[in-house]
Amino acid sequence: MLEDERRRDAIRAAKLYYLDDHNQSWIAGELGVSRATVSRLLQYAREQGLVEIHIKDPLKDEVTLAEKLRDRYHLAAVKIVATGQATGEEKGALVGQAAAS
């Protein structure tokens, strides 16, 4: 029964922290526990697989793409230029600057 309560509190703390974006001090007041307890509940939630954190690293994709291009075309070096929301002219300027460097 005690484990069920801990699990329930961990889920509630995780929802307040990760979904509702409240800080640990606020959650502590809401749950009537210390901030340290909230920290332990969040750690417990991660350890029990109740919370999974995924990081999307766009730089990793660029490195992978550069490696694939280098290997496929036997290139000495590859430079990936991030153009994001740039317009056509801006993209050309960014690529030109990268090529010049």
C-alpha cells in the first residue's frame, strides 16, 4: 500500500513538473511535502519508467548526414549548413559563407 502511494505521488509530481511546468518548490507546497521529497519523487518516477525523457538533437542528425555523404562520395570533408526558416536568397548566402570559410 505504501508503494502504491509513492507511485501515485510520483506520477502526480511528474505531471505537475513535466506537463504543467511548475517548479519543485510549487509542487512541494501543492503536495504538502518538502522540495527534497519532490526531487526524490521525480527521480523515482524516472527510475520506475513512469517518466521517459527524450532529447532530439538536430546536430546528431547533421553529423550522421555528413558522415554518410563523406563515405558515399569519398569526400575529404563535408560541411552541413543549417538554413532553418531562411528564404531562398538567405539560404544561398548561408551556403556561400560556409563555402568561403
